[in-house]
Amino acid sequence: MPVKIDIIILSNARDKKLKGLTDQSIATLLASEDPQKINFDILVIESNKNVSPYKYPEVKTIYPDTAFGYNKYMNIGIRATHNDYVCLCNNDLVFHKGWANAILEAMDNDPKILSASPYCPIFHKNAGFDENGPVQEGYFGVLGGWCIFMKRTIFDIIGLFDERLIFWYFDADYCKTLEKFGVKHCLVPASKVTHLGSESLKTVGDKEYQKLTQAPRIYYSYKWIHHSYLKYLAQTLLLRLKLLR
């Protein structure tokens, strides 16, 4: 029996280029592994309601009826899937041959690994990680938020994602949470997935950009650094006033 892996992809097909990125992610994913050994159950969560009821070929597509939030949409995907392995993905990825099998082998060799990152030939190479190196444990700098492979049992330990984070700082919050609970995360260099780089964010206007980046920064700082609720409220109010201008 093949190993079944849930793949959750967040997409925002606001134009043909972004839709093409999602199509490319799906196509490279489906071509990356032998279906006799590994089956992908792919769920695309599309935030652009204007393209509904379009369904991406060969996958399940849903359009949540709630406003976009990165963590919120990922939680929707987690609740809607059920396999023992789950991978959370952006839509601007290129999956290389054998990427999933390499992570499964690493997890089989070390059952304590509940969370893993594939090696990005752009990001991890620029950060000085050896593409032919051994499995490396770590959090910040090791983990890439665009593609995280997990054993589903991890959610019994850490719970679902904090939905007050709407976009940026998902990966930093996840790292802090893994540290808090002592969950082992590793980079698996034998697993290659190229991240093309925040393409959806490049298409938004300045106010939307501020909302998606600065609001999470303020909340993350409150949650993990200063813990001052009054400071959090003041910074949030200032940001709201700025966005009203």
C-alpha cells in the first residue's frame, strides 16, 4: 500500500501568473513521486472568490467563506484532511523528484522527528547549508515556512495554529511553539523543493501589504517578546489609524 500524504496548498489566483504558479506547484508535485509508493491527497484552498467555482485539475479545491488568514486557512485544511502525514505549502513551489520519500526516510530513521523542512536550492544554499549534507536539527534559519512536512500527531502536542496571525510571522511563531513544546524539527537536504519567493505578496497594494506584514509583527512581538497588552493595543491602534489615511 502506498503512503498517503495530505498536501495543503494556499492559493490566491488574483491574476493569470499567480494561477499559473498554483498549477505549476500541483504539476511538479504530482510528477515528483511514484504513485505506487506515495499518494498525494491535494487540497487547494483558494482565497480569490472571483474564480469560484473553478476547480484545479486532479485536486480538491475549496473556497472558504471567511476572510483570509494564513493560519486560519491552514487550520481549515488540517481539519478537512486525515492522513498520518500532512504538508503545508505555499503555491509558489517547485517539487523535485523524491522530495517526500527523502523526508519519510528521515522520519523512519528518527521517529522523534515530527516536523521537517525540505531543502530549497535558493534559500538554504544562500544561507550556507550543504545540499548534500546530513539531516540537521534546528528551528530559526533551518525551517522554511513555505513548505513544512509533519506527522499529524504533532497537533496533539502543539494544537492548531494561532489564527490571530494573518500572514507574516507564521514560521517564527511555529518555531517558537516547537521550542516551547520540545518538538524536534529537521532540515532534510536530500529533499529538494524550490521556493520561488512570495509572489502573491508582490501583487497587493501598500495598505494590504501593511496589514499582512505589520499587524502580525505587532502581535508576534506581544505574544513572544514584550507581553505588554497595553503596548500591543497602542501599536495596533496606530497601525489602524495609518491604514485609514
